[in-house]
Amino acid sequence: MIRFPLILAMLWLPAVASGPQDIAFRSGLDGTEQRYVELLPTDFDTARTNDVVIAFHGHGADRWQYLREGRDECRAVRDVAAKHGMIVVSPDYRGTTSWMGPKAEADVVQIIGELKRRRKVGRVFVAGGSMGGTAALTFAVLHPELVAGVCSQNGTANLVEYEGFQGAIGESFGGSKSEVPGEYRKRSAELWPERFTMPVAVTTGGKDAVVPAKSVLRLVGKLERGRHKVLSLHRPEGLHETNYEDTCAAMEFVLKEAAGSPP
């Protein structure tokens, strides 16, 4: 386990790692120790530029979900990243029940900055499922200048109307919808379609009762009308999950359509 501040960790890490590296860093926002996992491609070369996918875990999970779990969404992101020689980064982003609140947002911005300083990084993509799928959409509208593409599985695009996990979301956002309404609006991707300057791929299930698909489908409609690059894979009978094939297709779409050199 790496327990140094991030700057020291950068010096300590070998040029090529044999497996996922658990990295601790000191938050520039509040000085707390935070963590993320980094997985380098098997043929990693420090002289070569690599794209990065930042994978956001779901509610109740942590930074290891996308590196260890065999569920289709996680396995597909790992496999597509490996196929294209990408670095996989999975942050805690402030805990197992984070919903990309202000502190989580600041941590991810810091991680991207540090990655670019210590690696030859090309494009940065964001992905995730459920809470992580929501986080990917939210982070993209908050920082479109940092994101080359978005792959979101079974998330919500409207935190103003979403009624699930209100205790956790309120804690992450710094208050309830009535206390800090601006935080819920600014983190609702559906309300900011013009900020999607990058390709977006989403997967949804018509019978998903955990995170209903309606807000994401509305967002897709807005993006399509605005002639954005968007792929929507909607399963009318689908529940709160995305299969391996759809997740791979969503990932491949954003990699192909993103600005810059193809992977």
C-alpha cells in the first residue's frame, strides 16, 4: 500500500507496474488523504503517450470495483482499455457513497492534473455505472475541457428530480435540495446539454427502478437535436445493469468518435 503524498508517490512508483497500484495523495482542497487505483497497460512504455479512462465506482463500492469485480460493466471497461493500451484510473472520489459532490469533483481534477504531470497522457475519458454513471455525466458537464468522451451506464442525468439515496447525496453535496439547490442543478447533466463538447455513450434499462432511465433519455434527445455525437443503447426490458456487449460498444464508440488521434 502506498501511503505517501502524491508527489512522493510519483517518485517512488516504478516506470512499469506489474498490477494495480493503490495510490494515496493529499487533497489540495482540505488536506485529507484520498486514494485511487492506477492500472497500466501490459506493454506500458514511459516514452509513449497513453489515453486514460477514469472509472467511477457505484454506490456502496470503492476504488477497487472496476479493477477487481467480474460484473459486465467493470470487465468491459477493463477489456476495452487493455485492447487500446489505456491507463485505467479508479478513484474513491470521497467514499463509497459519493455522488460527485464538490469535494469529489476537486479530487478528480487534482488526479487528472497529477497524471498529466507524471505520465505522458493523451485523451482522458470518464466511465462508470449507476452512481458512477451519474458521476461521469456530472464531471463532464462541470469540466468539459478535461474530458474527451463519456461512457455512462444506468446513471441519472437529473439530480433535481431524482429521489434515490437522498441522505448520501445530501451529505456529498453539502445539504438537501432545499438547502443547496444550486449544487443539484449544476450537477444535473440534462440541464447543460451544450457542455457536452465530447462524444457521449449511455446505456439504460426501461425497467430500472433504482435509477430510472427517463432523465438520461431526455438528455439523449437534447444531444441528438443539437447534433452532438451520442450513442444510446436502451433496453426496454432492462433492469439496473448493462451487459458486457453493450458496455464494450459504448466504450468503443466514445474512443472512435473522440477528438484527437484514434486509439
